[in-house]
Amino acid sequence: MTQRRRLVPSAAAVSLLLAGCAVTTPPVPAASPWIASGGAPLIHHVFVIVLENESYGDVFGPGTSVPYLGGTLASRGVLLRQYFAIGHASADNYIAMISGQAPDPATQSDCTTYSAFTGNSRLDAQGQVHGDGCVYPSSVQTIADQLTAVGETWKGYMEDMGNDPRREAATCGHPEVGHADGTQNATATDQYAARHDPFAYFRSIIDDRAACDENVVALSALLPDLASTATTPNLSVVVPNLCNDGHDDPCAGLNVSGTHDGGGGAVEPWLSRYVPLILRSPAFQQDGMLVVTFDEAENGDASACCDEPRGPNVQEPGQTGPGGGRVGAVVVSPLVAGGRVSDVAYNHYSLLRTVEDLLGVRAGGSDGHGHLGEAGLPSVHAFGRDVYGR
């Protein structure tokens, strides 16, 4: 697997990153005029944080349950008010974010059994495979495969991965194919959930064990990697555990504040600790962009945008409707003017298309332009001038 040379950060560099980050959020510089011909900033490091099960109004409306995100970050970045999840429940949304694959019955049911995908492994005209199952064949590519092919780097940072080696490994952790997923419920010491780790569901990733071990790692690896631009991946997907992402309430284990409080009470201090680490990092300050969103809406919201199609493997991607509901997202970057809102419709497929475009992927997509699966639909658009402010 092609990787850039990795430099080991010094203890002093790590200490500088950590100092004060749990308390203060650094200001985001004004937008740079350094704009690519397509109207997008020349962003080369993308950070994505995925949280759990909140509808737009609960986070970005009055009385927000997560004021750091709904207030502080939203005011410093660009708030995407019409950003939608693509399905219910969790697994299908995470999978869509990195592959463009639409839900099937198994992923729509959160892959309680870590089953191999069965059916036709050939991609159709929309870049979809027809069948059912959780672990996709190697014919299904992901943004990770695309980035590797063009010499760029990526990592998934999964909180608590490997805490209990009886459940999952410390790197590239996932259940045994064909067996029940023992990470569906958190324990007091291990709150990692495989269904929130999108990289676990693709043969193209897990079958190359050495590369998977290098790139799908515990959250503890994030801070050392952020110490220099050379050690920061071009794409970083950061996923809290079942407590700190807001999924469980109360939590089986402790949240980042050392209590069993879940929901927004866990998300708030976790974001306040980890987001400043990203915003202070050399890679973010140089040419980075952070996107924070939620996997799906709650309260039965199955609304959608962007003409999300039905099928090919389920009639309704949202089980009771066409999508996963309105969740909203925040975009923060030193190359993007903050303090604005956008009402352009986007979804998780739009996020994938955006990452592909920003990081220069031009091969392996189903639409001839590098866009995977439903990220290549004509109705799906990458972030545009409404976000970049040009």
C-alpha cells in the first residue's frame, strides 16, 4: 500500500498540541484567495467526525443539546441546514459515506451478523451491487482504495478499538465473517461498535491485513498523527465510542468526562476536547477542512434530499421513507469564510463526492469521473460556492 513517509512526532510537539485544547477553541483564519479553478479551495487534508442519532433541530435549533457544535463551531464555520442522512439505521449510513453503496437488508438492520455479501458482485450502471450482506466483495471500492491508488493517505480513528481483545483487535478490529457481531452492545471497558466503523465492511480493506492494521486504528493514535503535516493523513475519519458519540444514554462505560452520562451530555465534552486538537494541527492550519455531522436523524424522520433513489436492494432506504432524515452538518476550514449558512441540499453521498473532488481522485468511480456509487448520481453535488464562499 503506497504511503507517504511517516515521521515520528517528538514529545514536545505532542505536548504543544495538547496544551489547553480541552478548554479553548482556536480562531479559524479568514478564507484564503487561493482557490482552484472549480471554485473550491485547495484543501488537501479532510477530517470527518461522525456522531449519532440527532435530528437537525435538536442540535442546531434553540436549546441545542450540543452547544459547542450548534453554537461555537456553527458560528465559526458554515452550517449546512439541509444536510440529510441516506438511511436507517447506522451501518448503511457509515458505509455510504465511504463507498456510495445504498442500503441492503443486512446493512439496514445494522449487521447484527457480520455476514458476507451474497449476490451479484458486478457493479450496475449506478455503481451498485445487487444482493444482501454486510462485508462487500473486492469489486466494491471505497474512498480508501481510491486514495491509495493515487498515492494519498487515509486513516480511520475508532475510539475504544482493542480495549477488550476478546471482542476485537486493537487495529483493523472487526467480528469474524459469518459470526454474530459481539460489539453491538457496549461494555464497561469497551464501547467500540463495528457498525460505526465503515472500513470494517469491505474486503478490499480488511483482506489486506497489514494495510488495514496501519490505517484503521484506535483514537489514541490521532494526537501523535496530528503533530505534523507529514504524519497527518489526507483523509481522517474520526468516530467516538458508543457513549461519546451520543448513542447510549446512560452509558455502560465512562464518557470523556468520567461519568455515565450519554447523549448530548457526552458529545459536548468530547467535541470540546478533540476538535481543538484538529483545529490547532499543522495540517488543518495549512490546508485542512473539518466536517462534523450525524449518521441519522431520530424520531422516525426518514426524509431525504437529492432525489435519493429506491433500490436496488431495499424499497425504502429509510425503512419508512426515502432517506435517513435531516441531520445538518458544520464545515470549518482556514480556507473557507465562516459565520455563514447554506440551504443547498446535501447528503452523505455529497460528502463522499466532496472528498473525492478535493483530494483529486480521478479513477475507480462508477460514473467515469472518480465518483463511487450514488455519489456519482447527477442529482448529488459536491459542496459548492455556497460552502466555500466564492
